Amino acid sequence: MGDFSRQVLQTLGSSFTLDDLRASLSRAAEDFHARDQETVATARKILTLAQSNYEVQFAPDSRVSERVLFPVTPSQSNGIEDARFVPV
């Protein structure tokens, strides 16, 4: 892991929001005076990875047939893999 990525992750807790990540990326970019293509590409990859991973929770009393997921991220532009609904 490079210094830029390490700095981004060090400022985040074990649980964070996408806005928290964006803020951390912005701070690290300022600290590193990040304008080179490699750092910009790393920041973009970190953000894309975060946008590709999420958890969805539905109301416990909703029927499975009422639960709909829409593709919203670039990684889902060609569709979404089969959803797995499991009890928690």
C-alpha cells in the first residue's frame, strides 16, 4: 500500500460513510499536493471500490417480491449479480 492510500485509510474508522471517504481523499490529496496521474488514479480507484461495496437493509415486514435493487454505480452498468437475501 502506498503512502497516499495509507494516509486516506488512517483517518477513517472501522466504519465510515462515503462522504467521510471523500473528505479523507480530499485531505490526503491536499497533503500530497496530488496532481500526478498515479495519485489521481489511486484516489479514483479507492472511491470506485467503495461505491461498489454496500449493504442494503429492508424493512423486516416487507415481502421479498417488493424488494428491488437498481444499478447505480459504474460497476453495475452492465447489471447486478443475483441478490442473496438472508435472515439476520
